[in-house]
Amino acid sequence: MNQETAALPHTTRHFTVLLSPTPRGARLARLLATEQLHSWGLPLDPARHIVAELAANAATHGRAPGRDFRLALHATAETLRIEVTDTHPERLPAPQLPSPDAESGRGLLLVEALAHRWGVEEDRFPRKTVWAELGLTPPEPDSPCSGTAGVFPEGT
């Protein structure tokens, strides 16, 4: 654990930016989130994938002419909360199974699979916020997921 991550238990970190509801704005959301997480010393994945999906949804489905969407990141020692707020409250997101040959429509299923929790909050008209939370608790040193040598019995 680096010193910056070690400082998180007593700190809440915030990052917020307004972006255009376009494919370029969605791409910029992912890039800015990646840089911010890196500067905080936090894991990039799966957070950047969640940001990419939520920002793409805001640019595609939450788009309202002349209104930006907002990306916000909030980090504590235990949790990273990702929020994307757009100005199209009539279209509340819900995961749906797309047809097998569909080229899109799986974004919220991906968010649901990657996030520990996610949801939608209706805000003051005309806004809604789609959020996702990731746990930041590091794995135990002897956990099979920690990358510790000798986890698997010999011969496997």
C-alpha cells in the first residue's frame, strides 16, 4: 500500500467535472476518472469500466440539448462511489437482456456485475443520478485472490 492510499482512512476525496453529452464527453469521463484514481493511488479496474458505461449511457440516453452531464467520484478508505448525473429524468435506467445479436444494451448488466451496489436517484427536476459503489478494502494477505505464492497445492 502506498502512502497516499494509507492516508485515505482519515480523508474523503472528491472529484467532479461537467462534460458534454457526446461520445467524446463519455470518453473524456473515462480518461479523467482513470487519471484521478491513479493520482489517489486507487485501483483503476473495475472503476474505469463502470465510468465508461455510465458516461456512455448519459451521452446516449440521458442527452438533453444544451445540458452537460456530471461525473463525480467520492472515495473513502472503504468505498469508491461513482456518480453520473444527467438531465433526462424521464428515462430511468434498468438492466435488460438484449437480444443475442444486439451490438449494444449490455452496459447496465456490466455495471451490475462489476459494482458491489448500484442504483438510480431522482434529483431535483430535471436531473437523475446513476451511481455505483466499489469496496476498497484490500484482500487479506493469505487470501487466494491476493496473488500470494503457494496458494494452490502442488500439482494443480
